[in-house]
Amino acid sequence: MSIQHTFSTGMIWEPLYQWHMKAHPVEVELFRSQPVRRLKYLHHFGASALFSPMTHSRFEHTVGVWSLMVHFCPEEPLLRIAALLHDIGHLPFSHAVERTLGYDHHQHTEQLILGGVIADILIKHQIAPASIVSILNQDSPLTNKTSLLGLDHLDSFLRDTYYAGQQMMPPSELVRNLHLRGFYLEAEEDTAAALVHAVVEDHRLFLHPQFLAMDALLAKAAAHHCEANPDMKDRIPSLMDHELVQELLQSNNKVAKEIMHVLMYEPHRIQITGEPIPGSIEVQIRKPYKKQPLIGDKPASETSFRAAVKLAELDAMTATYFFTI
């Protein structure tokens, strides 16, 4: 199993869901391409991976989302490819750095699909790159703009809580109890309760103040480094996490260098308060997104008291924190 991600046989084992999936030739080429392989070196959980057990990569998440799409939509080749390519535009350590530096990883993903090696592979297999971008910009089983759960978020919630030891039901059992109703995931009540549990507990993890502090401070270090090195902002999108870490540890900007040293070697020095202190970063948690499956044709919280009570726990997670070192 150690060579499974060389894709030498076209059969891909997904250990979280305990299934083998057959990749199409175009998918094998895409998995082997540099923009997709790069995801192996981006932590899915952001800067929190520097001090937590959640060290899984965006590549593992990508394989998971793709395998879910193969399971639920095996005869939809464009949806399968969209699932495979949906994250290739992420910057190192993802969302916090992207927001701070003003990047839109969705736009960067589109650029990578429409040009370069990804476009070459798609065109070689008579697939229009624009057709994949179109799927990524509309509601589909991959994702949607409602509160209902798609496959991208499903994998994130299950993968994160699995690595944190917080799941109620093994992911391999849970996904086999799910069905698609149109674009949305449907479950019976017990499975829906286990899934809602994963949604809420994953929020509890990534909205924990220590986790938020790691992301916020790393983003501050990246911003200071970019101010001192104007060419850096153009270089960051192609970097991997470890490359950005080395850039910041060796930065010619004192603030960036000190912050990165603390994140790597002394995270216990991070100060978290409910009131501003000199030099602190303010982070507000407003309204968590209550993603949920359907039970029948209704959102789980409208049908299941258990699901409604669990989802209501997200309301208590709104807060304002201030971070410094």
C-alpha cells in the first residue's frame, strides 16, 4: 500500500473509506501532475498541523473527495475530474494566508485548470478545461451554496474528526449509509446524527482559539515577510508548506522570523485573550455554517431533534479573540 499514490495500476485504495476505486486514464495523469502532487505538501488543517495530530494533507483530502464522487457518481466523468482538481489553487497553509494576502484560491484553481499542464492533459483526453471550471462554479454533488452537505465538506468533516479521534461512527460505515438526493446527501436518522456530530466537532476543532491563533499568527508573519520582500507575493502561490516555513524562519523581517520561531518551537508562548492588548491580532467568529444532510426530503435539523440540538451547539461558538506572542 505504500506505493498506492504512484497510481501505477490505476486502482486507488482509500483507507478512510476502506474501498478500492478504479481511476480513468485521464485521472491517473492528473493525479501524477505537478499541481495535484503539490497538494501532498500542503496541510489540510492549516498552521494547526504544526502542533496538533491533524497532519493530513490536501492531497489525501483530494483523493478522498474524488473517491466519494466515484462512489456516488461513477458515470459522471466531468464531476469526477472536478473533484480531483477542486483544491489545486490553494496557497501554503491555505485559508488564513490567502485571506491576509488577498488571494482567492478559487480563481487560482481556475487559472491552473485553464492553462498549463492541467489544460494540456484535459485537452489530450478531449475534455474542455472550461467545462471543469463551469462545474466548480455551480451547485453540484461536490459543493453547493446551501446549508446542505456536499462531498467536499463531507470528506473534510470525516477526515478531520477521524484524525482527532472524535467520530461517532467509522467513516467507512457512515459513507455506505449515505445516498444522493439530487445534489445533496441523504441519510437515515442515526447516520445523520453521526454526521452532524462530525460537523459540529470539526468546527469545535478549527474554531478553538489555539488553532485560530496559529493560523492568524502565521498569516501575520507571511504578510510582514511579503512587505519586506515585494517579489514574494508572486512566489507564494506555487510554494509548499515546508518552503514557506523555511522562508519565514530565515526572513530578513524580524517580526516574521520571530513569529515563525514561536509557531515552530514555542507555541506555548502564544497569548490568547478576550480583550485587545498592544500588538494583538483580532479574530472574530461570527456565524458558523451549519452544514447538514437530508433526512428524507428535509434538512436533518427539521426532522431530527438530536440533529437540531447538536447543530445548535454551533451558535455558542461565536466569539472574539485577540492573539499575540
